Amino acid sequence: MTPRVASALLVLTALAAACGPSQPETQGVSADDEAMAARIGEYFERNGSSASWYESIDSIRVDGGVITVETDLELDGADRQARREICSLIHGSDEADFTPGHTIDGADGVSVPCPARQRV
């Protein structure tokens, strides 16, 4: 590798790190779901990108207004606090409203439902 190529790679790596974590992939079943997934992704980036678990989010999927956050976290193990924080972030968005069934999928094959929010 020439010094010029090595220098360019170093600059690109530094720029990527300076830009911060990338936003997770978003998917929706319908056009409305796709738009909702994009808004949730932006919301997570604004409000959760500094969390230690943010880089562990692979995608945010929406089906009929129900949000599923796919991660590589061990939800039944060391990452229990992360799953609580992710559920809180889902419920903190205007998108989730009081729709039940939001879930977090982990790398360990565990799918954890977020507690349903109740109207007071």
C-alpha cells in the first residue's frame, strides 16, 4: 500500500468516526409503515445514538403500526437494561402511541415484547 493510499484510508476512517453511528435500516410493510419506520429511525438517532446499545440495532421494522427493533443484543442476558431503554424510547416517540405489540428481537433468538402503555 502506498503512503498516499494509506493516508486516504486514514482520513476516510476518521471522517466515518466523526460522523457518529449510522442510522439503522428501516423497513415497512406498507407505505405508511415505511414512513413510520423512517420517522422512528430518525427519532432513535436523535434520542438514542449516544446509548451504548445503539450500534447493536440492525433494523427497525413496522407492520400495521407495530414496531419491531431487531438487534444483536443478548436480551435474556447482559443486555436486559438495554431492552428496557429501547422499549422506553419506542414509547417516548409519538409514533408508538398506545399500540400494543411492539417488540425487540435479539441475537440470542429471544423476542421480547415491550410492556403495553396504558392511558391514564
